[in-house]
Amino acid sequence: MSARERFIHYVKHGGARPLFSLQIGGGAGFDAKLAGKEWVSEGVIEDTIRAYELAGGEPLYNIGLPSLGDAVPELAWTSHVTRNDHERITRNTLDTPYGPLVFEFHERPRGGVTPTKYPLVFGDSLDAVKWCAEQHARAVPYVAELLAPHLEKLHPHGPVSVQWNTQPFELLGLASG
């Protein structure tokens, strides 16, 4: 049976092993930690596959989209990383007609990734969000093509869920002002 057929069979008839997802979000990085990587942001799909093999259940893979900037250049975020022995700080910037949008993430060795700055705070204009939504709409025709290499790696191992990274409303994050 293919991974798809196994999943459908499991949903319809149950199975001997639990159905689960190691990828709980929030930058936990269980797969990278099991691979012995110091920085969870250095995890790759092969680490995720191996983590599920070690866990022994029926996997549910959760992946984000590759960069939409590969299809729509206006959505190409630039990334700047600074690092010392105790922390890695990643600052991602997207230039928009309404000014730059900036995400900042802090990561600790063998810890996880925590967003510390979101692009918008209460009271900011939402023009950049509208602009981002328009650019995302332009990227939709390319999503399947962008995902294809990742799906080829994962489909033999189990079902895949795709999350749309940096959705326009996510730009607001947990903005506190």
C-alpha cells in the first residue's frame, strides 16, 4: 500500500500504532534535536522523516511552504542572522510599498525558536497587510510546483499537511504595541 492508501485505511479502520504529529509548532524542533543538531532552525526534511521512524507511530507530516519569493519576487524576505554561543537572532525583512515589515526570532541552542518582534503593532496601517495578501494571491498558481520536491520526499513515508507560512493576518502576530 502507498502511504496515502495506508492513511485512508487507518482513518477508516484504525490501526495498531498511534497516529501522531511530532511537529507541534512554535519552533520546538523535536526532529532537529533527535538528529543531534544544536540549532533547531538547521533541521531538514530528512531529520523529520528519521524522527518519525524513531517514534514508531503513524506519522502526520506538517511542512511550511518554500519561499513564495521564488515565484513572486515581491514576497522575497531577506534574512540577517547574528549568533553567539548562547543565542541566534534572525531578523527577516520584507520590503513593501508601505515600508519594510520585520520579524525577529530568537533561538537558543537545543531550545527552540521564539518570535520576539512582529511586523505590525496596534495602530499601524493595514495597507501592508492588504498588499501582502494581493502578492500571496499572485503566488497561488505556483504553490504545487514549489511544494513538489518536498512532497516527493515525504509522500512515501506518510500523509502531509501544508501550512501557509506568514499569512497576511500573521503579520499582526501577538502585537502588544
